[in-house]
Amino acid sequence: MYVIAVQIGVLLMLLFHPPSRAATARQNNKGETPATQSATQPPTTSALAKQLFAVRGEVTKLEVQSKGLVAITVRPPHDTATVTVVARENDIVGAAATSKNSSDLVGLLSGDDQRESERITAAEIREGDLVSIIYDPTAQNRALEIYIH
């Protein structure tokens, strides 16, 4: 029984242990080490992590574009530069969490907040609204999530 347990342990260790550099270099038909191999070949898109950006600030401009798209220009509070993101007109805008009533964590006690019950879309955002937008810069600044404050 002890021998079987040791054999299973060794088998599991071999299955989950990464191959050594020598074994990887032997398997490579060009004889390159992994360091030189990654330097000569560009990384694949599946290996790259998706980098998302976010902007929070006041909406300064809203332009309706073709194909049901709207361009939203946001000016962050401490920056002079603006960010323009593109969203679909029918994208739902979420209500951002605020810390006005810290004793009511889930919003059950205060029934006076009417923004929770109404659903607005990106086309209904107006100039002067405070928004937070998460967008993808690799997809022409396409808005993924929009929140209004």
C-alpha cells in the first residue's frame, strides 16, 4: 500500500512539474532556448492581456454618429486633456455607487433615490453630467461600461 501511494505521488509530481530548460531546448527543432525564441517571435494575441482604460469626469460634448453610435467627450477634473469614447446609443448606463448614506449599504432604507428605478441609455446622457466610463483603447475607444454619478 505504501509503495502505491509513493508511486502516485511521484506520478503527480511529474505531471505538474514544468519541463526543465534542457528538455525544452531538446524539444525545440531549431535549438533555440526559450529566451531567444520569445525574442525572435512576436507574442500571440491570446497571450497578451487585454488592457482597459477608464475615465471619470464631466461630459463636455455629445455627438451622434452613424450606425446608432454616439461619441461622448469627457474632461477629467484635474486634466486639461479630454477623452472621447464611442458607445452604442442603446447601451444601458448604470448608477455609480456613492457614499452619501454610509449606514445604508444596500440601498434598502432610503427610498428617495429615483435614479435607481429609471433606466437611461448612452443617448440620454447630457452635457454636464458626471460619468465614469471603462473603455477599450484597442477598439477605437469603444465604451464597455458607463456609469453616471
